[in-house]
Amino acid sequence: MFDVLKQQDVYTCRHKNSVSECEIFLHQTMVKAVVGEEARLTSAEDRLSRSAIPAEVGLVIGKLSSVLDRGFVFDLIPTPSNDAGEPACSVLETRDDKKKPSKSKSQSSESSSLSIDSDWVAEHARQVSRMLLGGVKVVGIYVWASDSAFKNSTMILCQAIKAVSDAIRHLDPALDEALLIHICYSPRRWNCRTCLLNSSITSSSLRPCDFKLGRVLSSLQRFKCNYSFNFRLPIYSKGESSRQTFTEILRQELAVHEKELKSANAMIDGYLVHNDEPCNTEGEHEIELLFPFMKDIRAEATKNVTGILHFGGSIHSYAYLNVKEPVSQAVTDIKADITRSLQSRLDIICDEAEQDLNPTDVGDDEELRY
């Protein structure tokens, strides 16, 4: 028997060889409409029209609000050429030798499809995600292509979406939906689809949604938070930590700190946040996080400690909120931005120092600083 689902949830089940497979589609978490920033997207369309390139792929930057059932697109960032100077997206012309050659250009274009370097687009998404502000995320991909090339490339588009979602999931674990925007130049129009990010993304995962242009950026409210952190991690000469890598120790500590961060209370402009109402005041708003006094369990575990790893600093975090979203969402976005910023900094450090820790190289009471 399946557990009872929420009233708005819809599911379908398939029975095969006495094994039940259940695909659950959470309609209440899917955006029903998407609004794009008219100034930025119109500028992108003009750039693509002037370039006369047959195809382009890039990242969609914005925000998906489950509270409002809406998606907001702030900008489009084209994926640059790879290290070999090749474009991330190109058009392939397919030929069927069984058919007689046709001189019709329209018939030739109908057989075209897209070639997308999914790994390169995913790496682009990973790098861009590190630099975005709270609540502003890579929410999908866009393609500039003809209608026929787009329709003939469903599989490669699904692969690109999955590659992007896999690349940024460690920075955004709650990611469960993405956008696919098609800017068609023949005929000229914009189309948007939402995609549920499950284990296997197929054409059935893509669903059309309403898309329109409007003023998005001018209506956003700005929140800021100055956050200081100081991690002191013991390095043991014996035991489990002696077999952990530098990366594993830091990420394990970050996971512990993330839980503490989520449970912290917050004050906005000096008032404790206790409701889900929108913020009605204008200007920049300051968020202060309040942590309970907690005993540091690690301070007591001094046996077999040969050194201390010190990871500290401060983060100036910002979040942007739609005027109709509750203030609690700004707090959530700030906390997620702090975690993402810490993770991004750890990724940069670990990319350069990915190696096993050797406790014998650290003297007693010696402190490593990064």
C-alpha cells in the first residue's frame, strides 16, 4: 500500500512483474506561469537576432517561487565556447539516404537537430551558481533555435537539463524543478516548459507553462545580512578522521553547521520574524540571525588531537524578494545563500588542496589556517 498523499498531489502507478513503480508529480510545487524581465530578455533577443547564429544555449537566471506558483526570469547568460573554441550548441543536418535528395530548403531544415555539449553547459552552471546572490539561482537553460531543430532535439535537451541540475545540486539540494526556454526565430516566438527533476528526465517530464514579459527586477525588495563564522576542527592522530580527506572534513563540518543555521531565529530591521506576511516597507532591509548558546562538544574531545583546522571569516549575504512573497522566504534565502557561499569557498579551496590529511605532518597544538 502507498502512503496517503496530500490532497493536491497527483500520482500514477504502473504494475510490472508484481513490482509497483510510482511516479509522483507534486503539482503544488510546480510553477504555473513564468514572467521574464522584459528589458533584459528583449535585449538578449536583439543580440541573438543581430548575431545571425543558427543556435545558442545558455543558462536561465531567476527564481522559482512555490508560494506563488510562479517563476521569475531575471536574465539569460550564454554559455561560452569551450577550451577548444567550439560553441556549446550547434545545428546538425541529418540525411536519409533512402529518400531522394530534395532541393527544398524548408524540407532540409525540418531534418535538422541540435548538438549540445552538456558537460560544458553543466560546468558553466556550476561556476555561475557560485557567484549568485540569495534566492537568485540557475533555474534552467534556454536555447535559440528553429522550431524544427528544437522539436527534433528533445532527448539532447533533457540530457542538458539533467547535467545542469546534477552539477548544481550540492549548492541547491532543494532543486526539484527547472525551466526550458525556447527562443524560436522561425517563426519568432518564446516558449517555456517546466521540467520535474527526478532520476530520469524524459520528454514526458517537460510540460508547457504560460510565459510573458514584464517588469520583474524593479519590484524586488533587497535584504542583507553580515554573517561571521569560525570553525575550529580537531585533527586526530588515530581514529576515523585520520582516514578522511581534507575535503571530507570540511564538508562534514559544513553539514553540521547548516543544520544549526536552519534552526536559527531571525530579526528583520530589529523585529523578530514570526509570520509569513509580505514586507510592506521600502528600502533595504537588514537581517540578523540569532543562535542559541550551545556547548561545543568538540572542545571536550581532546584525546589524540594533533592539530586544529581553523576556517573563519565573514560573508556579506544578500537576498531579493518579490513583493508578494512572505518575509520568511527572505530569511530562508539568506540562510541558503550563506551555506552556498561557504560551500563555494570550500570548493575553491578543495580544488587546489584535494589530498589526504597526514596528521604526522602536524605538530602538537599546531593550527592550520585557510
